[in-house]
Amino acid sequence: METGNPNKGDLGAASPARKTTLFVYANAGETLALGSSSLLSTLSTTSTAINVYAGEVNLTGTVTATPVKVCKPQADKTGYIETRLQETSGPNTLNSSGYIPCAYTVPTGGTGVYTVEFLAPTPVADNGVTANTVGNAWPTPTATDSSIAAWDVTVVKSGAAVPGRVWTTYLAMNSGGNSRPVVLNLFVQTKDGYLYKMKQNLDPYGFVFFANNKGVTNTSGLPSFQSAPVASATYGSPVVGADTGTNITHKLFFNTPAGDLPSTVGSDWLRTASPTTPPTPTGLTFTGREGTAGYAGSSSGILLGGTFTFTNPGNQSFSYRLTVPLSINGTNSNRVLVGTATPGTNTVDWDGRDGNNKTVAAGSFSYVASVTLFAGEVHFPLLDSENAIGLNITRQTLSDASAGLIYWDDRLLTQTNGVSNNTAGAPNPDVTPAGADSTTTPQHSWNTSFGDKKIMDTWAYYPSSPATASNAVQVRSADISIVKASSVTTAPRGGTVTYTLTIKNLTANTPGQPLTVTVADALPAWATTSSWSCPSGCAATSGTGALSTVVTLTNQTPIVITVTTTVNINNVVGSNLVNTATVTRATDATDPDMTNNTSSVTLVTRDPVTHLDLVKTVRNMTPPRTSAASSNATGLPGDLMEYVIRYTNTGDLAIPNLSVQDTLAGTLTPLGAVLLCPSGTSVILAAAQSYTVPLSNAATCGVGTTVPANGGTGTLTITARLK
């Protein structure tokens, strides 16, 4: 046992001092029997001693407390443990084969915790340790010793030992070298009332061991559930008094904790009689990365994953383990996600990979995730233990089939980007998502000094009943295509061209329909304006400018969008006009063929053609001589005649400033006229023998009115009576 070695060396700067301090609970009238292998009488002038302090005292810094008892070497060997037999026998007041104890009787009113400090002859030094096999005599202590081979604290009441009253917050030990197996038998008492029995089968040199509720922490101060290099690892200090509300150091007892220990002493906890049990989580669901419940997709060949949501119905935080059963597809391994669940709603991100960092292919498999909450969480960090044969850890509280399960994840030390580094001596396996049973077989082993300069974390806990997701995770596939087409091969400068975009899901029976995709058709540099229409299936039925709209696809029914684009008149005749439309893959779906998600049309620029068609018809509207509209008609005086002049722009460019003119014959009496504008608006005109009607006029079709190209049309209808 080390008593103040100042050299943290391979333990890392964050390591606690290499000084083991013991704590003992005793009632008034009980006696503390104390012994050390360093209290040899010839060393009385050295620093070797056993000091007893009232209360819990941090002895790793400046100590201002005064001991209530000091044991120094004596000629009569009081407090001196000379042999292995004396060590195992305890004080001779209980066993004649034992050592002569240095005794301290707790005074009236003194019930509580006492701190016991063991000091070697040269406590604050790094003078090495002479190795010794258990059962053999240890070397006679010398003035330069900086560690202690044997020590004892026994609580005596009415002539009998009271086991289970002595503990520590961490052990700083030194075996003197490797290839010297060390076996530690301890009982770990957690603050929330769980007891674990552990047997450590190690092969360390100088090392530190403690137990806490978080192990190695992440940047948020939460459990990382990983081992790590000591140089970068962060963790709660196990020094007495360093705990906070969320960072808890559990207590390492050397025997089963005594049943008469109180739950608290002063501000510290000792033994919680009724353990805290975790509630069953509720409301587990999955939502894909892009917002679709139950489905996940991929982008550029990488599965996007998504988010799990569940509720912790308790009033305190618990660790969780969320399992995605990917192994049912016969290719992937299960993915286990761990973390801390606060009261209320919790979200857990899944990156879409399995337990071996492999992607998950699209298919018909449905993965129903489950989540479990844990109480009694305990981590067993080992600092700088070069080798380990393995650990046996068994939960004693609420013992069940899971009582011996322990977990570890050393991939931070064994892999780079999911690929094994093939490090010699690394644990195999290097991660145990489902746990490993350590009840009889030691688990979590490493050799070839793999644990050098590392903090190797192992953990255990008590599980709630698992909750399964109300919706499954399905990696779905949908081959989305877009086809852009035009009925012409040339485009007039200053004119317009019309395209059709046909969007379709080529995959039959894609689950989770309808699917949503985004269609885009940018306004090309050779164009000035654009408009589009979508009768059904689009988020909007029409728009202007660049096209970008969400399209809903059901089954394999296509959606058609019509786009009309105006060609800049400055384009050079004969130049190619390329126009490209794209469609995204469906949200939270894998698109197996992205080559058909883009479609282009190339037209050749030409000069525009200007052409206006003008047709005049007449019909008799008086029965019984009514007739169909034609180029001529007959009638009698008094008959009502209708003349229609239709203008149609069949050219490539809109016609501005058009004026419609007509003069009635002298045999007709005008009754009035109606102008139908290109926009479809009707304007009533007064009766006149002669009409000159400009369309671009505020009184007619409106200032700036043009007749649109490629079919823009309107009429002037005149009624008159034959004289």
C-alpha cells in the first residue's frame, strides 16, 4: 500500500495522490485495533506511524486536523504486524496468534467516522517496492521504505470483531513489478443502495483503483462508457470530500458492509437500506433524420440514421441502454447506444451504423428497438494496470440472472475509424454491448502491458424492464426518377419554350407511402423569366421564376409539371440552350440509382418567327334564317347580323400595340360591339359605323397589353341590323 508516493508517472496528471486512506465507523465504547508492518521499533525516529482522525479527513493536501490517536513504533511491538500469520489472525485480543494492537477506544459522544492514516518510514517518496508472494514473509522494513506490506483496522465490540465497518474511497497500490499477480477481494457499496462483490485478478505495477457512478466522463460531464488514455481522460476525483451532487465515489469495503451501519453520518452517506429501482421507460419511437417516423434512408451511400425518443418517468436521472437489433438481417451486428436519461423526454441520436461501424443496407427488415434504464450503476476504473487476468463482479442486491453481467468498451484504444489497430494484448472482445457474465469466469482481460498509461473502465448496473418501440426502424428503398422533355428542338430568341417534367417512383411497394421529394429546375443563364404549373401532387399548383417545390408520390403514379421559359433575345443563333431539372431522393429513403435523378434538354437557338392570323366571320341571328358563322351570310331587311373578327398570334414573340379595325357597310345599322381581350376580359363598345380598337389602352384591354406568342388570341364581335 502506498502512503504518499509523489510520482504520478503513468497514472496521469488527473490521478489522485498515491496515498491510500482508510475510513472506519465506530460507536462510543468500541475499540479500534490498529496494526502496520512498518511499526518496527528500530524505526521510531522515522515518519512511520498510524494516525487516527475524528471525522472524514482529506489527507492528500494540507492537513490541519489533529490526530486523536498516534501509533509509533514501540519496543514491545505494539501495533507491529511482523508476520503473515499475525496479519491474517488480526489483533491478539481476539486471537492469540495475532499482533499486539495499537488501540483507540471511542469516547462517549464520539460515535461516527474516523480517518486512519498509515505512514511508511519515508512516506512521500518513490523508493520502489520489494516483491513478495502471498504467504511468504515480507522483508524487514527499512528507513527508506515508502510503502507498507501489511495493515489492519479492526473494530472490537465486547471482545468480538465487528466486520464490515472499514472502507476506502480508492486504493493506491504497488506490486513492485509485473508478472506478479495481484488479487483484490472487495465489496462495493453504491450510494443508491446496491452492493457488488468483486474479485480483481490483476498483473499491475503501480496502479490506482476506485469505483464511481460515471467512470470516464465526456465533455458534458456524463458517463462516456469508454476506456481511455490517462493523459486525456476526465473523471470525478475519488478523494474523500470531492464528490458533487452528480459525481459520486462509491465505497470500497473489505468485508460485507455491516448491517448496523447508519444510512448517513453527518453530510456523508454510508449504507442505503432500500435500493433505488429504475422505472420502465415509456414511449420509445424512432424518427428518420429527415423527419419521417419509422424510416431511415441514405445519402451518397451513407445511412443517415435518425433519432430515438423515449420518456424516463422517474424523478431522477438513470443510465440507459438502447438496442437496435440489426443482426436479424444476417449481415449486421446489433447497435447498442448508451447514455444518461434525465427525467422526462430524452432523444438519442443513431448514426445509421451497426455495432461494428458498418452501414445498414436497405431492405424489408423491420428493426424494433428496445430501451432499458439502470440503477445501481457502478464503474470500476483501473488506472495503469498493465495487465489483467479478468474481473469477477456480482451484484448482491436484487440478485437475478443479470447479477454477474459486466460491460466494457475499449474501442477508443483499439480502433481507428472503426478499423482494428491490431494492438498486442488488447481485450478480446473490445466491447460487450450485451454484457459478459463474470459470475464464475473472470471477464475483461488484457496483457502485453496493454493497460499501461490507460484507464480501463468496467461497469455494471441493475436493469429495469425493457420497453420496446411502438414503431420499427425500416431502411427503405425508392428509385426516384425525373424525365425532362420538350416537343421542339429549337428555341426562338425572345420567345418561349415549354418543357414537361415527369417525376415517378420506379420501385414497387415502397413502404411508408406517400413519399416526398423535392423537384428543382433553376432558371438558366440564357433565360429571362419562367413560369410553371402542377395540377396535382405538388405543394403549390403554380409559380414563377426558378422551380423548387415538394412533390408527393404515391405508388408508381407519375406527377407532371409544365414549365414555360422565356429565351433571352440576346442569345446567339445556333447556340445550345441547356436546361436541367433534378429531383432529390425521397426523404428517409435510399435511392438505389441516383443517375436518373437528373434530366436535361438541349435546344438550338433560332431567330423568332412573327405571324398574326386574322379571321372574320358572319352569321344571321334572326330565326328562321339563323346560320352558322362563315365567310358570308344572307339576310332580309331587319335581320340581326353578327360579325366576329378573331386575331391569333401564331408567331414566337408577343405582339404589342395591336389595333383591331373594321367598318360596317352602309346597309347595316350598328347596334354595338364587344371586345374580347387576350387575357379573357370582355369590354363593351358603343355602336359605331367604323371601329378602330387599340388593345393597349386603358379603356380597352389595359395599357401595355400584348398578344402572347404561340396562340394568344381574342375577338371583336359587332352586331348590326340590315336596313
